[in-house]
Amino acid sequence: QVQLVESGGGLVQAGGSLRLSCAASGTSFSVNAMGWYRQAPGKQREMVATINRYGVKAYAPFVKGRFTISRDNAKNTMYLQMNSLEPEDTAVYYCNYQPIYGGDYWGQGTQVTVSS
């Protein structure tokens, strides 16, 4: 059974940095696509960044070059390096994993809070 565990969230001041991790278990990590999504209170879940099986990355417009998505296949782990954080980045961040063999899996989320 596939499990995704996010970590690395927390409280940071505006302008600070955080590195989120998403560790996958119960899978051969045959990635079709992976991504980070976020949901702020009262808002819908939105895409932050994705990376596909070929390593092609895509970012939401609000990222503006501040975040970097990456993947370490040897560790079955995906990362999101977030720099220059803003209060508007406050949200629960979720990782998503879509394996080549099908399925759509979500982690439990990690809270990111940016204070002004």
C-alpha cells in the first residue's frame, strides 16, 4: 500500500525558507508525475509545483522563482525548497504521487505558517 509522508513544515518569518519532504513507501517509485499542492483556510486546494517522469517541472505563477521542486529516486523522496516565503504562502502543503501503473495518492499534509 502506497504511503506518502510529508515533513519539513513549520513556522517561519516572512523572507525565510523551508524545505518540505515527501517520502513514499510501499511503491517502486515508478513515477508518472508528482507534485506539491496547498490549501489555505477557506480556499480550494491549488497546485504549487509538479515534476513528471521525465523530470520536467512546472510551477504555479505565484511561485515567481521562489520555490524549487526536486526528486531523489534513490530515496523515494520528493522535495520542495521554498525561499522568500510570504504570509500568503501560509497553507497546508500536500504531496501527490501518480505512479506509472496507475493511481493517485496524497499525503496527510504539513502545515506551513509564514508570519509577517
